[in-house]
Amino acid sequence: MPTVKKQIKFSGVGIHSGLPVSMVIKPSKENGIFFHRTDMPKNKILALFDNVGDTKMRNTTVGKLDGAHVKTIEHLMAALFIAGVDSAIIDIDGPETPILDGSAIEFYNAIADGGVTTGKLKKVIVRRPVIVTSREALRQVSFITRMKIYIMNLLSGRKLDGFVKLSPSDNNCLDICATLVYKEKIIGEQSFSYSFDGSAKSVKDFVKNIARARTFGKYSEWEYLKAHGMARGANENNIIALNDAGDATLNKVFWPDEFVRHKIIDAIGDMFTSGGFVVGNLESYKGSHAMNNMVLKKLFSNPNNYDIIDA
């Protein structure tokens, strides 16, 4: 049960709430990543797929939405996974992790610099393919929300043909292939692949080519999102902002395909809510947090779909 060697502190604002937040990752002898809301009565929130309370707000939330919960855990979870940490208590004094620079690099660097105890992650071996489509995910939201999405897609010409698929791997890795398809010219269709096997090389590859990739959105949408409780903490320092035409960004990108590289971070973080190192092929075509969560639920719905190998 590898854990952090010492307490690691972060502070900032939540990207959706816009509220200031302080967070401390603490060593733990108990298997699992647990959040503890210090601003609420005694609680312990396990970062596990079946404890995910919401994915509709363009993030992954764990806990009870009408009680103790923590939003936007995916970037932190990706950093913990790559650093090899599967046991930690995370004290947090608000409902959302700090967004920092919008990527996973600051989380990862602080965890790696602080040190991690020896040990290996539990492995979740995918034995049979499971798939979730965007239409399946859409059926999980309210009828009104569903109709709004249908109308928006109809007007924009966007197709409901996305999917997330997990299938067995022959090389003992988590192999991810993500594809984005956006009407905005600056994004268009982008694909990126990444393979993690726990080696120093795969960690270095993540740090060099993926960890700095930031979340993104249209500047013109910010006021709408803020009015609906989202993106209240977003600014040019923690998000890639697209212009109204969608053919350029208002701030500099690290790579032309930084958008899809960020989706790799999201996918890794969401897969770590499996409770371990998912060994399998993950194909994400126009994927989402909702589909990532649903594919894990499908995987664990049948014991024939997977094997668990404890460290």
C-alpha cells in the first residue's frame, strides 16, 4: 500500500466553485484514497467508481451531492496514480480540489518531490471487453437535459457517436487511445496514445508529454457556465481559452494537440477510481467523465469481466 512519505499541502481555487480551498495529502496505512472534508462533520469519502456522485459538470465528483462530496478529483487522481500512491487521506476544507494551473503537473511534482513509500499498486486485469456509448450516457440524465443536448447537437451537426471501451491487453499495460472531434478549427479531430506499465520510462513519458496539458473551453461560454455554477474559478492561468470563432486560443498552448492530451489525464484519473492499476486497452472516442465512470461500473458488474491481483 504505497503512500506519501510526508504531508503535501496545496492551496488555490476550485475551477467550478471559484472558492478558495486548501488541501493536504497525508500518509495513510489504510488501502484507498480517502477525502476528508474538514469544514463538515466527521466524514470519509472514498475515491471509488461506485462512490462517484456526479459527472455532468464536466468533472468527476465523489461523495453525496446532498452531503460531503469533493468535485474535480480527476487531475489529482491521475497524479497519484502515476506517482504510485494508492493509500492517502486528503484533508480538504471545501467542495472542490484546487485547479492550480489546470493540469496534473503541479500535483505530480509535489507528490514526487515529497516521496512515496515502496510498494506496488493493486492490479485490475480486464478479461472481457466492455463498452459504453454516448447514447447510453445520455439516458442517465434528466429528460429536459437530454432534449437540450439533442437540440444543441442537431444545430451544431455534432453526432452522438462517442464511446469508451475497455478490452484485454496483451502487454500488462494501461494502453489509452483518446480521440476528440470538435467543430472548432483550432481543435478539429485529434488523437493521442499513451501506455503506462509502471516503469520509470512510462512515468517520464507522462511527465514530459501529458502532465502539463490543461483543461479548455470557449471564453464566450464562461458567463453562461458561471451562471450555472460552473467555471467560476476559470481564467487564462488555468484553462486554455478558445476565441469566439474557435480558430485560435487567447493564451499559448504547449502543443497543438494539448486538448486531447488533457483527455488522457482525465481518463487516467477516472480509471484510478477503479481502486487500482487497470491493465487493459482503453479506447475513448469523444469520451467523457460519465462514460469513463459507466465503463468501470460495467466492468465490475460481472466477475467474469476482470481479475484482481493484490500487490
